[in-house]
Amino acid sequence: MYFVQNQNKKKPLKVLLTAMLAVCYIFSFAQQNQSLAYKKALKEFRKVAYNLNLIAHSASQPDKKCDNYKGGPINTTDAQFFFGDGQLSDYFPTNADKIRNQYLAFYFSQKTAMCPTLFSLLNYYEATIEKYLTANNLPKELKLLPVVCSAFNPYSDNGLGGYGFWHLNYPQAIKYGLTVNRFIDERADFEKSTRAAALYLKDLYSIYKDWELTLTAYSCGVSTVNKLLNRHAANSYKEIYAYLPAATKDLVQAFVAMNYIYNYDNYGAIDLNPIIDIDTVAIERKLQFEAANRVIGTTTKEIKFLNPTLTSETFPEKFTAYLPKGKGLIFNELRDSIYFYQDSVMNNPITTEPEFTIPKDGEPYIYTVRSGDVLGLIADRNNVRVSQIQDWNGLNGTRINIGQKLTIYGKNTTVKKKEPKEDKGAIKDNTNESNKKQETKPSKSKNQNPAPKTGDYSTYTVKSGDNLWIIAKKYSGVSAQNIMNFNGINANLNVGQVIKIPKY
């Protein structure tokens, strides 16, 4: 739109009306711009922690802004744009008129600010996408679908149940082999979700034989599209467009507009080359991130980046987890300590009397491993050492399983020697009775530590990764419970805290 200077100064009203109309047009476009359903993903993608972290691991960094745009105005009727073997406008006829496609104006306004980073991410993911598109005989231009849906945000959602890179709904995710439960959502796994999305698109096109309806069903669901086609006796996307859910009805327009933008210029996009060194560990039972963080020095940010499919800050049981390089070995070495920290420090369970009786005089008994048990806890509970339990049961390491039977021997107790019984018929010799009369003190079992004398202790300063079980192992004859009782504390410790270690 342009304005011609009014040479007739006697018509100020006409000039005023023209200006008012111009303001109304701009305001109207602004309102339309605000209502674009797929605007949010593009506007926010540079704030996504996952994208920022991925780019930070790359030696090559995209420019934040493209200053050498070489293209001119984009016209949706240009014949140079293709989709598969034909022209884009032939497969998407309702988008041939640029006035109707408001996404074209929006994407074009963002071309120099957003596209350098956005299309650099596309370059990174492109090989994976094209592998599955080619395997399913799909047009390669569909690689722009996750650009529109999520702008490569693994945690993106469309407000109608679509989630992840490709905005797959729960039923489709499950149907095409993805795991989605309260701990894991594989729609945030790029490789797995791309394979599932390609299979879904292939099946949808086999139903409709029309790409506008295929993409509409992809975003809104097959049942929604079929219901509207039947209700309105319609055969095309254009006929049902007005009745589609507002949150996803514009996927066709947004996809076509992104094709025009992408094919017009490279906007300074680069080939990202992130180098991410990882270790793989097997998580046998549920584990909170914080327990690992405190014992082996990882961070929640690192774990979430390497494991984007996790929906909370907890590893589920029987999960293959990724940790920063070098942390896997430490994790396996300190596995018992990590779980002890989680179970006894973080969760601070209320201690109860064990369900079994510790045998006397070194007699063996069989203990059945329960959920939450580790060798350190079992050893503390029985006042024996971990190495002893390992020797008694032929264990090479510290790994134990729920239901496993362990043979445990109680420590030998010191039995008080009994005095011979007095003969009732004997005559007492009262002369030296006062000298003979002595009070006997009860002997104490070696399993019970006597109260230490005042001042009879050493001190220890808590370091990162410490817990009471680890500290107690450093001192002979001292258990975690002894330390808690002597200091009047629970199992929660702080780095730098000074605690007293009793001497028995």
C-alpha cells in the first residue's frame, strides 16, 4: 500500500479519511497476526533451553540475524516452488492467493531474525527426516512440517493433545510404537517421533489422496475431518475450513507459507556440528535426579538435555539413561550410595523395627531383600560389614535384587558366666560376708555400643557426595544411627557441616 500526496488542500476531510482507513488496515492485520495459531512456536523457539544447549555444543554458531537477504517480495503464484513431482500451488490450491495466506506475511516479517537459527536447526535434523520420508515414498518438502509445528522444540504442544517435535497425538504415538506414560514421552525423541510421523502421514495420504486433507487430518484428527466432510457433504479442505478447530485449522496455510520462505533464500543458515559426549547407564529402579546430582556431581539441566523424553525429574525403573561423559563409571561405582542418599536422606523415611529378629550367638538366618534395600542398609541394620555379607553369600559386587535370599550371621555376644548356686543346707560364714558381698554389673553385648564418655569423639566436616552411611564406614564400630543419635540430627546433611563421631 502507498499514499499519493493530495495536491488539493481544499479537501482535508478526504485526506483524514484515507489516513483513518490506513490505520484501520494496519490494526486489522495486527489482529490477524495475533490470531495465528502457529505463531507461538516460531516466536519462542530461540528461548527453548534444549535448542540453546544443542547450539552451544556446536563449534559453528549461526548468526542471530541475517544481514544479506538476497530475495525480493514473495509471490505465492510463482511456478518455481514444488511439492514432490509437481507445483506446490497444484497440491495446495486454496493457498494460491497470497491475500488469504496470512502466514506468508508473518513468516516474511521474521525472515532475517528467526530463519538463520531455525534453518540451521533444520540442516542438523534434515538427514534423519529425509531417511524416513524416502523410506515411505513421501515428498521431501514435508521436512518443513516440524519447523511449522514445533520449531524443533521437543516440549512443544498445540493445545489439543499434539506434543513433541511433530505434534503427534497420544493415540497416534501409541499406534506407531512410541512409549507415552507418566514418566516417558518418546514424542520428544527426534528419531523415534520422526519415524512415527512419517508412517502416520503415509497412512493418511492413502485415505484421502489429497495433501490438504492429509495435513488437516494430521493436525485435527481423522474423525474430525471425516465428520465435517460428511456433515457438510464436502469433498475438499476449503469447504470444511471454517468449521475446523481454531488451534490447528491453519496448518495447511502455515506449511505452504514456510515452503515459500524456505525456498527463496538460505538466510545465512549453517551446518551445525554439535559434539555431545555421553555415557549410558542402566537404571534398575526409580531414581530422582537430585540423588545422582548430590552424589556424583551431575546437574538437572544436563540430565534433562541428554534425556528429553523424561517428563519429570525422575528416572523410571528399567530405563536406559544418558549421562555426561565420565559420569557413567562414577554412577556405577557409587550406585548404592546414590540410592542410600535418595532413600534415607532425601525421602527421610520413618525408621521402624525390622520385621525379623537378629539371631544371637552367631547363628545364621535368611533375609529376603525388599524394595529399597541396599547392602549398606542391611549391614547397618545387622551391625555387620558389607564385606561380610558379600563373603557369606558369594557376592562379587553390591548389586542385589528384590526377593533375593541372603544368609546373615549375627555377631557373637559375650555371655555372662553364671555363679554356682548356693547350697541351701550349708551354714553361712557371716564373718567375711561383707567382704565377699559385691554387686555384679550386667555384661553388655558387643552388638550394643556403650554411651561414649563426654568429649570422647572426633569431628568430621561433610563434603559433597557424603551421606551418613559413607561417613560411618570410615570409622570402626560406628554406624549411621550412632552418628545421628550422638549429634541429635536426622539423615539430612549439608556440605561444610561439622559433625561429631563418637568413639566406642
